[in-house]
Amino acid sequence: MQITNRQECFAVIEEALRELLDELGQEPDAIAPATMLNADLGITSIDAIHLMVLLEDKIGRPMSFQDLAIRNGRYVDDIAVSDLLDFVASSLNLPPAAEAV
């Protein structure tokens, strides 16, 4: 899939999140940039790895979950959708956000 901007990138992330949550038997409310993967959606670290595989399949490019989940040598407690968006957009060499999604 060719993603050319951050809005398309967000849509792909939202689609992957909804697919994952459907597999887990959950139906989330709105997914926004401030939504936290664990605190708001109940996504565990194992689920997050599955999410990365779904995203890799959708965008056709490998990504390293560790690059997103480890900061300063330690795993982060939670990841915001905006962090995931920045990570995927950066992986795709998309320009930085001029404004929020």
C-alpha cells in the first residue's frame, strides 16, 4: 500500500488497531492520537507485537517494535497512537506533521 501523507498513515494505523481489537473481542470507542495502547485499549506487549506485524503487512515494510518500545534502554510503559503514528510516518519517510491529525 502506498501511503503518501500522515492522514493516510493514521487511517492505516486505525484500521490495524480495529482489526487487532476485533480479534481480541473488543470494540473501541474513537481512536485518537492521544489514545494510549495499553491504558485505553488494553493492548499488551504481545498484542503490540502482533499490531506491528499487521502494520508491516499493510504498509509492505518491516518495522522494529523495539525501536518504538524502548527508550533510554528501558521498555516504555505505554505508547500513544500519536507516538505510533510518528514512528510509522518516520519509517515511511513522510514529512513531519504540520498540524495534528
